Amino acid sequence: MGVRSPRNWKGAMAQLLVRNLDPAVKEALRRRAERHRRSMEEEARVILRRAVESDDRPPRSVGLGSRIAALFADAGLDQPLAEPPPPLA
């Protein structure tokens, strides 16, 4: 079905009050809104809308590279590999 945006929704708009919001989260939201040249309220609406819309999409299949990486995630292969010695002349 998808989320109705304010542009195509005919009716009263809902309100949401968020209590006990961490001050660091509020400050990050303020900075993000400023970067996007939006109010904090509009930035929160955009974030919420995108989060809900992404839930409506079918899950993306995991690519081959990601599956291989997951197989070896706990194998201790996170150290850099040693360079091979130079070839003999």
C-alpha cells in the first residue's frame, strides 16, 4: 500500500509526541535538519516516512559476496595477509 505523503493525503494530520529523547539524539536531529535545510519537525517526518516505506519493500536478497563473508566472519581472517617474497632472479 505504501505511506501517504502530505501531498496526497486528504484529512487531518496525526501528531506524535516523543518523550525521554536523549539530548544527543535531539542535537543530531537538529544538525541533520540544518544540513538538509529543513525544520527538525520536517526532518523527523522524512526519517519516519522513509523508515516505514522501507518496511513495505520486499527484503533484498543477500549477494554472493555477503554470504561468503558471513561464512568466514568468525574464522580469524581479519588480519592483513603477509606479502609473498619477491621472485628469485
